[in-house]
Amino acid sequence: MGSCLSCIKKDSSKTTKTFELSYPRSTVIEVPKWNKRGEVEDLIQQHVELTNPSLVLAREVRHRNRKYFISACILPGLKSETLAPKICQDQLLISEDGNNILMVIYDGHGNEGHKVSAFCSQELEFYYQEHKQDFLHSPKQSLTIATQHCDQALCQSGIPISTSGTTQVAVLIQGSQIYFANVGDSRALLASGAIGPIRPTMSGGSNEDWESTLEDCRKDRSIPDAYPIKPFQLTSDHKPDSDTEMMRILESGGCIKKKCDKGFKHGPYRVYKLTESVPGLATSRTIGDKVARQVGVICDPEISTHDLEFEYDEFVIIATDGLWNVMSNDDVVNFVAAYRDKCQKELDHSLDVEPNPSNACIAHLLCEEARLRWLKIASTKKVTVDDISCIILDLNKDKNDSYLEEPTVEKSNKVMPAMPELVPHVERHKDLFLQKVMNYVPFEAGRCP
């Protein structure tokens, strides 16, 4: 998927007002008290201690004579009703050298989701380090094989994955070319001043029951419009009710329906066996999830590409559905465009203080903004505040006008091998690594590694 876009230049004379950002470490919200019939009995004041990120980083990245800024954050979620800290199931991977920048986010689910996402993040890093030349010469095929390899290795890991798995969105950057490998409902987005849809721009994936609450929140927050910078969605959300995904699931003997509670359907469409209430997945592609494999859920990534236009493209964002479920594509781009230049560019941890642009990176602030909106929903609905993770690659357009011609990479004509066995590097470390994952201790509130 190349980009053939007509373009307009940003009006640098136009200034935009922004409001001051600050996110307290604790808050009091009014939440419903539910009775056994699922009805709101009363409203109570609840004190909530908000978790620190389990990972925050921000740094400069030099790639083929260009200078970018990368920031990332994993913000653990909160349990339904009690709003106490929950086990964080998100993981991310960033690897960069002179030829490639690889950014990957995993969003685990199920009882063992935190172990699955931790395993896949480490496994992909092992595989990538062993096969860098393949990624350089055959990026699309390498991304596909690497994803399938993670699924195969996970099946051999001993982690119980009958109803546990993870989504994945991977981005590989080589010069002006970006490759995407998406499995599930995490998402990659480009912010650009170019005109013309790369794919139809979708709104956030929020539950329709939440939309009025989120719309009120948008009005209260008053994030300025970033025009002419607009979002271009670069991956498809793999939802069971989309036409192509639905066809495969139905042909495999599965069924697609919403959860039903006291005669009322609610939430997203999910994948089930015809005669059983499992697996109940809200996405149609995952890594892991053995039971779901029986009803058409696959691990094959959807591969797409985009040619960067450095004069107009501003930044790339990849994030889990913890972000997209409460913020639309426009919300996210407007927020990042408004505050990225005010934020810290070099960080390797978060401070135990209220985050704001003077002490936090843009990825951290974006996750905090999404959590604020989750808390608004929690004040009216019985919901789990999801883990929220994102990676933002700022293309630093204004500072890269003196872009030098990038070195050419000779393409290889070799045919990539079929689905490989576990690579020797992984075999050598398999026992030690599995012991580490099986004993994995998730992030807890009050401790920021």
C-alpha cells in the first residue's frame, strides 16, 4: 500500500491555544453501587490510587541520516468496581540500528495473558536478532514468518493457552518505507498533512453505550484541532463482525454474537463455539488461543506498507485497544500534535509525581489522557479500566529538512524458508527463559521498575 497523496503545507503562522495538563496520582470519583440484579442502587464516593506506568522511555533515534524521537509507555489498568490495580497484560518491544527500526506492542488476554505477551515479546526479539538480514531483504515475508514462529513457539512453551493469547501490531521502518504486521485489534496510525485516505479513517472502537460519556469528555477537554494534520489508519482492526473475518469464522463452524445479560445484548461482537460459551473473543486474529483456532481465529498477520512523505508526515502511533476504545483517531492525533513539542524527549523512567509536559514524555501523557476517559466511563458503567500502551515515533519533520539521501540496500532474490523450527538461539535459552516467564511477576501499584 503505497501513498499517492495530494498535499497541502501546514500554515506555520497559525498558533493554537492549549490548556495545561496535569494528572493527579489519586482521585475521588462517584461510582455506581450495583445490587445483585445488576441495577444501580446508589452512588458512592470512591478514592482511587492511580498506578504508575510499568514502563516509560523517551529517546532520540538516528536512522539513515535522519533524527527521530521515540517515546513509549505501558500504563496498567484497574479492576472493575473496586478500581484496584490489576495484572498488566501489555508488553512492548523496540529495537533499532542503522538499517531498521522495529516497534511492536502486545496486548494479552485470558488468565495467562500476561505470560503470553511477555513470552511473545522476548521470543520475537530472539528471532529478530537471529534474522536481521532476512528482515532487511524480505521485510514482508520476515514479519509474517516471525509472527507465525511466535505462535508455534508459544504452543511449545508449556504456558496454558487454551483460552489465553495476545494481539500484536508490529512496525518495521526502513528508510522511507514502513511495513506493518497486525494481528487483532491493536492499531497503527499515521499523522500527516497530506490529503487523501490511505484507508477509511475509523472512529475509536468504543462500546456504543459509552459514546455519550466520551463525547461529553471531548467537549470538557477541548483539545484543539490539529488541522491540517489528520489521522490515516494504516492497519485494519480484526473484528469478528467484519465481512472477511466473519466469513472465515462461520465457515469454520463458529458463531458471532454479543454477550447477553438479563435479555439485553451488550458490548462488542465475540467469537464462540456453536454449542459452548467459549472462547468469547472480541477479536478474530490472535497469537495463542488454542480453542479459538477450532472456530476460525487465526494468527496470520495482515501485512501493509506505506511510503513516508517526509515533507508532510508528522508522527506514527501504535497502541493497544486500551487507547482506541476511549479515544478516536482524531482525538489521538489532535492531542499528540498539541503537546508533543512541550514534552520531554529524553527519559528512561517515570517520576512518582503528577505527570505533565515538563516531566513526562508524550506517550506517557497520551496514556494518562486515555485513563482519565476510562475513569469517566467507570463513573457510570461497570467496566474494567483497560491496560493502555503506546509507542509514538515523532518524525521530527521540521528538524530534518536537510535530509540526506539514504543508502540503498540491495534486495535479495532468495526465497525465504518455510515455517522454521525454533531457532538455535531460542533453543539454547529456552529452559531459562521459560522459567523466567512462568514465574513472571506482573507490575503492582506503587512500584515502577
